Amino acid sequence: MDTANQDINLNSPNKGLGTNDLADVPVEGAVGNAERPLPPNLTEEEAEELRTELTKVEEEIHTLRQVLSAKEKHATELKRKLGLSPLTEFKQNITKGWQDVQTSNAYKKTQETLSQAGQKTSLAFSTMGTAISRKLGDMRNSPTFKSFEDKVGNLKTKVVGAQPNGEEAQSPQETNPVQDKAPF
């Protein structure tokens, strides 16, 4: 078969068809026929019948491919007239597939299990948060923390200085107002 004329697109209705479709089929009396001896237990007459039947079957295959190609083109034209693009079909297929997944028993069981796990996890974090909050409250009321808090307060007073009227000391940034004359 001449590969230069062969359609190599595997989705093509003309797949494998070239101009010499039947070039490899031996014909009685042809020069190349002598190179191919008949299989044992097959007479020349039976071989000729098989060749004829093979030729008819290959012609039918070729005709069916042509009909299929014409039907595919017609279907594409009908879809175009209906406004159905490949993207629209793809979206519909995805939507239908997702609906099928959501209605499956496996999805429902998985969703239920994950929901229960989420609820248990949420409860565990809530309980843990409450316990941590309680521990921090207990720690803040402990004598060690109070002593530490007093020392930090004293340190702040020494560094910043105490205000004469009892107000808290302001940070250096608060005492110097920001000027709006910035170059930017």
C-alpha cells in the first residue's frame, strides 16, 4: 500500500485508505500471484471465491466509512444549527457526570463520613480552645504570672517614666505628631 496517500488520522473515516486500497489483494493471473502459493487444502476455485468475497467486503467497509463520515458531518451541521458547540456539549457532559457522581452511593457514604469527621474535628478544636483559654486564665491569675506582670510594669515605668498626673506614658511616636508634608 502506498503510504504517501494513506490517511494516518486514526479518527478519520478514511483511516488506512489510500488510492491503492486493493493493491495487495492477489488477482488470478497476475504476476505477483505466482509468488504466493495457495494454502494447503484450498483449491484454485475456492481461493478465487475467497478473493472475490474479500474484495466485496473491503468495498462494503469503504462504503460504510463514507456513509459514517457523511452522517458525522450531518450531525455536526445539525448541532451547529441548534447552537450546540463542542464546549456546550462538554459542559453538559461534565454537569451530568457530576450529578451522576453525587447520586452514587459511594459519594453519599463518603460525604456522610466526611461530614461526621468534620463535626468531630470541630468539636475537638472547640473543646481544645476552651481548655487552652481556661488554662491561660488560670495562669494569669497565678501568683507567678502576677509577679511577672508587676515586674514588667515596673520595668516599663523605669524605661518610659511615670507621668505626674497618673496617665500612662505615651510612646515616642505619639508625642511627635506625623507631618503631612511628606515628599510622596
